[in-house]
Amino acid sequence: MDKDFLSAQIGQRLRYYRQQRKLTLDELADLTGVSKPMLGQIERGSSNPTVSILWKIAAGLQVPFASFLTKNPSVKIIRKDEQPFFKEDHDLFEVYNNFASPGVPFESYRIRLLPGCKHLSEPNGIGTLKSITVHSGIFSIRIGEADHYSLKKGDSVSFSTDVSQIYENVTETVCEINMVIYYSSPNIQL
């Protein structure tokens, strides 16, 4: 997907959600923890946000992350080379959107962790659950301060996202996972 097109689409969706809630940029900055100038640049499509920034915005607005990446068609096939995606952590963490639809309280992602990847996922708040299944490689995850797990192909883990998580690939091969995020909070407006 063209980067300029994606930036414009994210900006349009952000403006839509902000105006729908009758928020000023200052109020949105307080709600999300993202600076007013950065939010303005994103709305104008002049800045392509990182995955972490977009997660903060989505969590603050209580909308699925992927709602910034997709429209709402009744049927949509997303070919592998057409999937909206982001790269972060020196291009070692790749996030591909598989499914999201406004009004549906879950979304699905294919994620590739290249060798040496270490990615911090900040807390998303109470009422949000993640389920991760490993499709290839070895996936290391730390949930909160103490819980650390190493998962292999076919293994799954589910947890509440009210604590931070660290995703890591300490091997020399690519690790590929599928992540489903479920928003169970009754306060979420999709």
C-alpha cells in the first residue's frame, strides 16, 4: 500500500473519530498521550505515525488499531502483497492487518519478528484481551513485570492487556505470529 495514501487515510480516520467525539486537538492529546502538534500532522497526512503512536491513539479513542487502516466493505479480500502494514523497531517488527471492521470488537494481525527484534507493547487498558498463536520460529513474550514465556510453532497464549508486554525474537530465523485483539469493554465505541 502506498505510504502517502496510508498517511492520508490514517489522517482522515483520526479527524473523523476526533470530530465524532467533539474533541479538540488539545483534548485528544490529553486522552491519548500524543502531542497536539503530532496529532495535527497526522490529521493532515503530513506525518506517518509509528505503530506505538497509532496504538496510543487507538487506545485513547477506544477504537481498534486497524480501524485507521481499513474501510468497511461487506466483503474484502486482502492479498498478501496488498495488506496494510507498518514496520517498527528498526524494521525488525512488521505488523500486517488481516481483519478489522468498525463495529466489530476484534481485529486480527499477522506479525513478523525478524531476528533480534525486541518490541514493547504498552498497556491498552482494562477490557482488552490478546491471543497470540505462533506459526513459525520461537516467540518470547514477557507479560507484565515477571511473567516470561517462550512459545514454539503451534503454541498460543492469551492475556489481558492491562499490563505492558515485550515481544522478542532471540533466534536467527524469522518468527511469525497471529495476534487477535478482543475489545470486551462496554465503553468502547467502534
